[in-house]
Amino acid sequence: MKSIFYSILLLAVCSCQQNTNIVTLPPDVITETTLNDTDDPAIWVNPSDASQSIIFGTDKETNGGIYAFDLQGKIIEAKTIRNIERPNNIDLTYNFKLTDSTKTDIIAFTEREKNQVRVFSVPDMQPLDNGGFKVFTDATQPDFKAPMGIAIYHAPVSNKVYLIVGRKTGPKENYLYQYELVSSPSGVELNLVRKFGKFSGKKEIEAIAVDNEMGFIYYSDEQHGVRKYYAEPEKGNAEISLFGVSDFESDIEGIAIAKTGTETGYLIVSDQQRGLFNVYNRKTNAFITAVNLTTLETDGCDVVTTSLGTSFPNGIFVAMNDAKNFYVYDFGKLEKAILNSTQKK
């Protein structure tokens, strides 16, 4: 039986979304299971053959790993990285400059129990970090050093690549650190650029997402709201907005940015305890609707809106499911469900 507190909270959430006709959409593919505890996905689009793209997903435990799945949900063992000590979140980008003549796609993920982040090339899965980059090294409290959330900002003008890293717990100011990933004659380095980001103190900050084209960082301050900041350090550390405060039952989790045009699209955010995903306008951040994707206790999610071949001509949305797997959806079907739910209000 729900407590009186959660009953009141649920009523408040429902009143905010009382005109929402929630559409249920089953997954098109369910991946094979991992050993421990799935957490966060990232989708790599194969530039040579999009039907051979890879879904990467973290398996969160001391004997964890970064699993690679094909678009049918089968584990690609040759691309899977094992023996990672509690990887939490993962992100990727394309065409990172290694040398004047060499570029590579990369994944970056946190390794919490080693207080570091890892960077690997894709699709050859080679480490570029000499074993890992330590983060939050200046933190005075030991529990403020453990990284959890991560997102990549690939600046469209300067082409600089930044890692925005959060932690399991931290201070109410400067919860996030932004690092620049750079290549030098001695190898790849990670340099601290700025500290920023408010924290309510209610639970933790895990989900971070970056809209590269529009230049914004979003992150989930769990049980409080979605916070928005500029991605370019030169634009300052002032918070742009806080939204979604009354739209969630409890934990605000994974954020995926679905881009359908230059400034159009959606922010899709996991409403973990309700088992729903709240959808916001990408440009205005106004609440649009909620959808039921039948996942349980979703942490991380990711989306691409470009064609991945005949099976997924409109891209895919991927969400962690609390059964050691990930659910994969045709994005075209998901967008139709979003539009249908708004039309029926």
C-alpha cells in the first residue's frame, strides 16, 4: 500500500498531467541479458552500413562491463568490454581528432569504483586513456570522488570535445565538472575546464544529456527537477532553467534528446517509479505528454533519429529495463505514439 505521502504526490503529478492520454508502446526488440545490472545505453551509428550499428550498454557492478548489442539485441562479444569496476553511464561522439590526419569515434563511460572515466575508440574498442582518467581529484570528501553520470559535448564550431561528469554524491554547488578531451604528442589527455551545477541535496544526479547543436546541458536532479545550463564554458555557469518539478512521481532519471530538425524534437525523460517517460518540447522545454514503454525502473535511455536500415528507417529509442536488459523501439512508432496522445487530449 502506498504511503499517504506518495498518494498525495501521485495525485499532484496526475493533476499536472490530467489531460494526458497515455499511450502504451511495446518494444520492437529486447536485448539479451547482462550478468549484473543494466544502467545506461548509447547508440553508435555505423557510417558505412547503418544496419550494422551498435547499441552499447553499461552493466553496473564490480565485475561489470560495457556490452555491445546488434540491432537484433544479440550480444557482440568481440565489441564488449569486460572487467570494468562498476560502470554507470556512457556516451559517445564521432570524429574525435587523434592526430592531424587521424580521427576516431569514441565512447566515454564512468568507472565508479576506480574514481575515473574511461575512453575507448569505436568500433575497434581500443583504450585511449592509458588505463583511465581520474576525476574530482580535488574533492576533500572521499565520497565526492566517485563518478556516476557522464555526457559528451562536441562543440559544433570549435570541434572541441568535452566530458561533463557527475558523481554519486556531492556538494550543492559545482556538482558537475567539465573536462576537455585533447590529443597531444604523448597521447590523449583530460583537462579540467570548469565546475558548475546546482544540486538540491534530495538524492543524487546521474542522468546528463547534451544538445550539441543548441548548446545546452540537461541533467536530472532526482526528486527535484531537470536543470538546464549552457554547454560552452565561455557562456558562464548560471542556471538557465529548472523544469519538470511537478511532473514526476519520485526519481527523475535518464534523458534522451530526439532531434527531428534544427531546433525541433523532444526531450524524453524517465519517470522511474511511475514506469513512464515524460516528453518535453526540445526548444521550449514545455511538457507535451507521457508515454508508457512497459519498462520497469528505467535509469538510462538514448535515441537516434536517423535511418538504421530497413528494420528501423526512422532510428531507435533505447531504454534500460530492470531485468538485466534494454528495450529497443522504432522511433517512428514512438513519435507517432507521442503525437497520438497529444491529439486525443
